[in-house]
Amino acid sequence: MTLRLGRRFWVAATTAIVVITGFVVARNAVHAVRIKRQIARLERERRLYRERIVGDSILIERLRYDDYLEEYARERYHMQRRDEEVYLIEEE
């Protein structure tokens, strides 16, 4: 009887350890998947912002010239000279 009680204890203890270990491993796996998703999202954002930086750098370089600056202001902000009439034609 004493031998059986000891055997039951070790079976229960081993089962408890296996269950706890499985829980910890599963929790860490879920956490690792979340981290990988977050890294992928941040990498996409990084690429997007790098592309925007390149585009903005090109725009800044172009805006240093007065001819392009005037053209940009007219197209983007619908600016005009004092005695000038501008007609906007929007395409559908």
C-alpha cells in the first residue's frame, strides 16, 4: 500500500510538471508569434517611412529652384498672381 501511494504521488507530480511545462511553452510560443508579427509590421512601417523620406528629399531638392517652387505652389495650393485668373478643370 505504501509503495502504491508513492507511485501515485510521483505520477501526479510528473503529470503536474508536464502540464505546467506545456502551459509555459504554449504561452511562450504565442508570445513569440506576437513579437514576430509586431516586428513584421514595424519593418513594413520602416520601409514606408524610408520611401517617404526619399520622396520628400527629392521634393525639397526640387523646391530650391524658383521655377519649380512656383509651379508647385500653383498646382498644390491653387495660388495665382494678383491680376491673373485661374480656371480649375477637374477630371472625373
